[in-house]
Amino acid sequence: MDWEEIYRRIENVRLAIEQGFQPTGEALQRILGERAKILAGGAEDKSERGEYLEVAEFLLAHERYAIETRHIREVYSVTDLTPIPCTPPFVFGIINVRGEIVSVIDIKKFFDLPEKGITDLNKAIILQSKDIEIGILVDAVLGVRNIFITELEGSLPTLTGIREEYLKGITKERQVILDAEKLLSDRRIIVDEKVQL
């Protein structure tokens, strides 16, 4: 061991501590360059993952579904609901949301899912577009999260019929992302029939 070299290094460290650490111009450029690489690497990781969807997650017949929040006006507790006679079975009724009448459809009946009955947890997710506003009845709202578009997969073999028509994608956790634009533009949800008395 070279004790003189060790003593010299210790003395340099002591002086640096007393004077406060001030890197030389070359050392400062090296440090800043390393920091820039780290920061640029994080940006690349985000851009590689791409765009994402912000979705509201909810339960329907013990299955997890989601819909983009940009189509959601609000989530409303279903308390006083008025049934409408002579309508298709999926039309659950109408609710009064602060003086505005909103039709509510039972999406489980629309998708031919098993019914659970209404509970205190039931909510109406009020969807809106420029032409229409409807509420969809859900068993429970779970929350909001971001899903990267690159993580979405195609359909499942078990997802058939009308549910497949409204499919935007499926996550790796098998959560179904519904296409609200298709749902809101589907003429089947609009009841415009006159009843003969």
C-alpha cells in the first residue's frame, strides 16, 4: 500500500469538505451529461408506451368493465327511478338529475348478462355525446385509471354477440373496455315507438 497516496487523498477530501464541493468544469459537464441521459431515457420509455385512455372501471354481473371518462358526464346514485311502460326490457326507467330527465338502460339486459337485482350500490353512469345523453346502470363503480392503448388486446372467445359489437379492447387483466361512441350512436337504444291505446 502506498500510504502517502492515501494520506494525499484524505487531505483532498478534507479540503473539499471544508470548502464545499465545487466540481471542475469538466466534471460538471460529465455530471450534467449523465443526468440528461437518465432524463431522456425516462421520456423514451413513456413515448414507447404511447397514448393512453383514461377510463372509469365498473362491475356488471361480477365482471370488470370500463368506459372512457371523456364520454362520462357524471356518476349518479340510483335512488328514485320511474319505470316506463311499453318499452324494451333493457330500458330500466328515467331518473331526475337536478331537474333534468335522463333515460337509464340496464346494460346487463342489453348485453344478455345475468341479472343481480338492484342494490344500494347501483349507480347510473351518465354518458353524453352531442346528440344524446343516457344513463347506464352498473352494479358498482370501482374507480378511474389510465390504460395504455398498446396494452389493449382483441376480443375473447367468450365475448360474443352484442358485447363484442361495443368492444374497444381488453386489458391483460381481462377487463373489457367498452366503446362509448358506438353505444351512444346505436339506434337500438333509442325508443321512438308510438303505442296504440
